[in-house]
Amino acid sequence: MAFQQGLSGLNSSARALDVISSNVANAATAGFKASSTVFADAFASAMGGGSTSAQVGMGSVNQAVRQSFTQGAVTATGNSLDMAIGGNGFFVIQRGNDTVAYTRNGQFDLDKNGYVVTALGERLMGYQSVGSDGMVSYIGSTTPRPLYVPPQGIAAKATGNTGAAVTVRANLDSQLEVPATSPFDVNDPDSYSFATSVAVYDSLGNQHSLNMYFVREAPTTSNTWGVYTTFDNSAPTTQSDIVFDSTTGAWESGGEGTISIPSATLGTGAADLTFDYDLSQFTQRRADSAVYETTQDGSPPGEVASVSISADGIMQASYTNGQTRELGRVILATFRNPNGLSSLGDNLWGETIDSGSPAVAAPGEGLNGTISSGRIEESNVDMSQELVQMIIQQRNYQANAQSIKTQDQLLQTLISMR
């Protein structure tokens, strides 16, 4: 029986060394989870006539190879599509045969068709809906599908699509005097007190300039300023007066108007351009005249410049025209028993009866962790621990080999007896 016991020990140590070697080999594999071998002793219940005091072990058996799903170190990569999960969860992957797998390896890129894929070309799943115009969004989608970045850009949008299309937040110096020259002349800086301009866009995305000139009106105690506008250096028009509170310098009234430019004047072939402007965020205080912020709702056409992922999984595209759009949302899956997952190789796991069904949700929801963009999770292999275990199992193997050798010597002695 000692032969069998020694052989079981050799098998146990060999299995443990196999697991350790695999861990060491994957120390640099992103998203890899280290494994350990679980052993148990073996007994024959019939030995010793059923007396527990006479039982002799029959060696060891391999019960399981268990993976450790502890968090690995996070490393920056510079690739905005790389992702590291902080906490629980697995990325959901659609494989080439349309089956679903799960991974902690967050190394992703865009393929030629615009899909977010692994190094093997398998697609990352998330929430996303596709409109009739081919544009995508995560709003209203609850069915996982491969995440997709449309190769086409976004069309131009004319200024004037929403509400007060042009707004300006600025200050007019309360100490400024009435201009020395009158009447207002766009070519004479001495005839106005302050000037600024805002870029606006027609329906084809051509940029135009809306210029605004502010003239302090007499007497200065009236706190009233005339507002003159020109469009692409056209003849100036007085749109309105803007009046400020004499005590606080806050906007009181005026500074609102509508600009209408016919297509023929635009000269670009674009449609007529009409938009409102709003100067109600102006103030008149003792500070240099200055513009703090301008906004307008038009834009030229743009192509995709970059894609990034937020901590809660929102995939956002930035376009060359400065616009951004939320395209989709990465999803994560958690399992009641991660050790019940089946290892498929290529940093992938598959669902089994033992693992239970996946709970799928967005990052940060439920038990899911969050995502760090531009980073990957390294292997959680502790190399120093693995080397120590390697030495231990080597000694165990040698000791079991010695027990077999000793039993062999005993048998040789018994056979040679006369």
C-alpha cells in the first residue's frame, strides 16, 4: 500500500507544480487570475475492520483547482479603449461563434468595422441602440449587443436650433465714459466702448461671424448701452439697448434680439439662417470690460477623433468639430460562484451550472465595480509566493519518491530472506 500512497503523493505534487507553473507563465498576462490546488486525504473505510483507531491513510487526492479572483494591480496604457475593472465583475464578450464568454482582460481596440474588440477580434458587449440614420446611443437600450462606433461623422448643425441660440456672459466696465466720437462707426474704435464676436454656423457648416459693439449712452448715470451688430461685416444695425441696475450692476432689461440672414446674403448655398441672441448674463461693474463665456448651438461637420470610457461605462466619442456624443454603455456580469466558471483559455471564462447565471448591469450598479479607462488590470500572481510554493512542492515530490524507494528496499529485503 505504501507504493500507492507514495504514487498519490507524487501525483499531488506534480499537479500542484503544474498549477504553479501555469501561474508563473501567466504572471504578465493581463486579467489572469492565479490558481491553487486543493487536496484531500484518502481513506479506505473497510480497513481495520471498521475500527477508526486502525485506519491508515491511502494517500492524497486532488479535489479541485481553485482560482483567486482578487484584484490585480492596475497599469496605465495610454489606449483610451483599454479598461480595468475596480471591484467585482467581468466584461461580456461575444465570440466568433456567437456564444458569450467573460473576461477580466480589458485590452480593447476598434476593428475595421467600428466594433470594440479583443486582440482576437471578439466583440465587447454593452447597451446600445441604433437609429434609422445609423447613429447610435445607449439611451433606451436594455438588450446587450456588440458595442459599435459609427465610422461616419456627424452632420453640420445650423445655429438657431434651440431657444436663445447665442448667449454671451460678459462685463462692461462701469467707469467707461461715453465714446468721444459720434455717431457709431464700425471702422472707428473711438465711436464704441467695447466689442466682441461670436462664431455661428449655417446649415452647411460654414462659419460666419456675429460681431457686437457696445456704446455707452449719455448720460452715464442712465446705465444704458446701445448694442450694434454686424454679420460678416455687413452694415451695422441697432438691435436693442441693454440696461443695468444702478445699484448692483446686474442686468435689468434689453440685450435680446433676432438675427435673420437670407440664403442669398450667406452666399454659401445654405438655407436661410435665423437665430436669437441673449445678453442677459451681462453685468456692469467696476472691472475691465471682458467676455467670460460665449455659447451657440451650431456646429460644422465633424469626424470621430477619439473614444473614451467613463467610470460608469459610458462610451463617448469626441469629434473634430468639438462635439461629443454618448454612443453606448459597457456592461459587466457578476456570478454567485466565480470559481464555478469554466476556463476557456484566451483569458476567457464560460458560464456553468456551478457558477450560476450572470447578473448583468452597468458598472457601478448592483455588485459591479467601476471602470478605469486607459488602464488594464494586471495578473494577480504573487511571484514570490509562487516560487516558495514551488520549492515546497519540489521537497514534497522528493519525499514521496523517497517513500517509494524505501518501500522498494523493504520488499527487496523480504524477497531475499531465506
